Amino acid sequence: MPRFGLPDTLTAWSKRAPREPRAPREPRLPRPTRTPRRALSPRARRVLFWVVLSAVAASLYAVEVPTSVELYSVPIEIVFIIVAAHVGALPLAVWRPREASGLAVAAAFILALVSIDGAASAPWPWAVTPLITQSLVLAIVAWRDTWWWALAAWAGSAAASVIAALVLWAKVPFPESLTSIIVFSNIALFTVAAAIVLRLLLRTRVQLAEERETSESERTRRQVADERTRIARELHDVVAHSMSILNVQATSAPYRHPGLAPEVVTEFEQIAAQTRTTLAEMRRLLGVLRADEPAGGVGGSGTGGAAGAAASVGSGPSTGSTAELAPQPGLPQLPALIEQARQAGAEILYQPGTALDQPVDDVVGLSAYRIVQESLSNALRHAPGAPVTVTATRDPQVLELIVVNGPVRGQAARETGQLAGAGFGLRGMHERAGAVGGTVEYGPTPDGGWRVSAVLPARPGGAS
């Protein structure tokens, strides 16, 4: 008998006929997506509720009347009226829960008194059908009224049955009827408690939905207000600064360059007047943009201003904002900013000290740049021709900026007329400093000038 080794086996396997390719599977049809069920409208829910309640009431009436007549020998002349009053308390409890609870207790008490003849062969004073009817009435009362009134109605129902048992003690001993009273009390108390708990859960759910909607609308309103504040701040810091320098240049040009032709001087005056008009329009626009700014955003310590400023000082790009993706200025750009102000005719002494030797956080650097920029703009607008000193010092924890300008002087100042401001620049400095945990102080100097001092942490939130 020949033996086959591993090589022979592999050779034989390789010479086998190739398998036929499998037929491609038919593509499965996608399962039909289920259409989400639409929630019933409030009107449809009301109609459905009344249909169900009417059906339950009619069923209870149809069962309670013959049961009372056959098992408890209640006179047929009065059974229709008593049972109708008892079952009629169900729909009445929706509109008038307190009146319905009183009607149900009275009808159940009278029904217990007139059904004493069947107490020997059936549960008494609470038959099955009256027990269900009374429990449903108490549940609706608990749903529609206060919890304490529902418990009072439950206690009144139990007390009425106890009184009926005591009144008819001679025919039915009280211990025999006590079982029926205990069963009713437990079942009715459970339905009342369930209705109270469900009502509280539903009320809590509605309140949570309302609070969630209010929070969402408040968040949206806050986002819009923060975005408007950011736009106003950038307009003020960038555009208004450039317009102020342009106004100072146009106003002081005839004094910096004597001997200009009269038509050139007139053109410079027109440019200066136009820039002043543009600045006034921009201030009105800034007032509109900042109209919805949250309270607390001025002092730097308020959370509203700090949060709004933090979103705009370059801590991160916001969705849909391509402007924030551009490089933001910082401490290295301060010399260029000061040189631009010098070209407008300002006499500026810049003392950087060691501030530029060590880098600071980008957010802090942008805040420092905007504070110096606004201080120079105020000096050019309100004290043209006055000398300005810019000092920047740095230690391992704190960056300090001081901008001091002298008093107003020269004929150029009288011609400029000192443009009145709306206070947006000072507010913006407070917000930018407060956003990184710093402070800003400003005020007049003894010689009639103005001094701005800003203390910023080297890193956001590193100091206050």
C-alpha cells in the first residue's frame, strides 16, 4: 500500500480541479425606515381622555346598578339615582374636584346604608364596583387638586364607611365589616398616592423642560450679546484707533508742515472734519452693539465682562469666525504701534525695560497691546501735542504697563477741539485686563495730564 508524504499530498491537492466561482449574492433591500409617530395634539388628547373616562363611567354604572339590586336588594326606585350620583362624580372631578369628592363620599355613604340587606352574603360596606368607583374619583381628585385635599377626601371616605358600620351595628357586627373597610382604605390610599406621585413627576418634568428652554434661550442671547460686544471691541480697538490717528495727522499737518498751499490746508481741514464725523457715527454704532451687554462687564471683576472679553482676546478661534484665525498682535508689536503714533505727530518716549526679554502668554500680550493702543488713542484725541511716556516692566509673575501723557497744549489742541468720548475705550481696557486676571487704573495727573496703569499676570489667571 503506497504511502503519501507531505510533498505528495500538497502536489495532489494543487492538481485538483478549481472550484467554480460562487454566484454573487443578490443585494439586500434596505429595511423600510419607520416613520416616527406624531404626538397627539392637545385637543386630540382631551377628546381621547373624555372618551375613555365616559366609557369607564358607563361600564361602572352598567355593573353597579344590577349588582346593587341583585346582591344587596337596593330598591330599584332609588338605585338609579344613587349610582348615577356616585358614578357621575368621575367626570365632575375633572372640573370640580372638591365638589366631586363630597358628592362621591355622600353617595357611597347612602349606598352603604340602603344595601345593608345583602351584607350577610357579599362584602359590605364596600362592594367591588363602588370601591373601584370611589378609588378612581379619589385618584382624579389627587391629580386635579392639592395632595392634602385628596388625603382629606380619602379619610372622609373611610370615616363615612366606619360611621355606616357603627350605625348598623345591630344588623352587621363591626368586626365583620372592618375587613371591607381595611381593603378599601388600602386600595384607595394606593391610588391616591400613585396619582400624587405621577402628578409631581409630571410637574417636575414640565419645569425641567421650561428651565431647559429658558437656559437655551438665555445661552443663545448671551452668545449674541458676547459676539456683539466682541465686534464692538474690535471696531473700537482697530478702526477707531486708525481714525483717531488720521484725524490727528490731518489736524496737525498745517502746523507740522508750515508753508502749505491754502487749498491743501483746506483739504486737510475737510479730512479732519470727516474723520470726526466718522468717529461720532462709530460711537453711536458701538452704543447700539453694546446695548445688550450684561451687567458686571465694566469693572473687570464681573463675570459677564470677563467672559465676554475672554472670548475675544484670542484664547481660541470661534466657529465661523475667520477673523480670529489671523495672527493677533502682542508685546513684540508695541514698537511698531508707537512708531505709527509718532508718525501722527505724537512725542512718545518708550521705555520697554525688560518686558520684551521674556515672552508672555498670547492672550496677555494681546490685552497689553490693546490697552497701550487705547491709551495712545486717547492721548492723541484728547491731548494732541502733549508728550507721552510708555513704560513696560516685567517680573516673573506680573507685567506692568504705564502710559502717561502731559496736559493739553499748543494751537493744534485748540483746533482739534478734544473729541468727546463715550467711555467705550476705558470699558474695553477693564474688560481685557479682567479677562486675564489683571487690573487697570486710570485718572488725571497733578499737572493736568492723564495716567493709565495696567497690571497683568504673565499667564491668564496667574495673578489678580
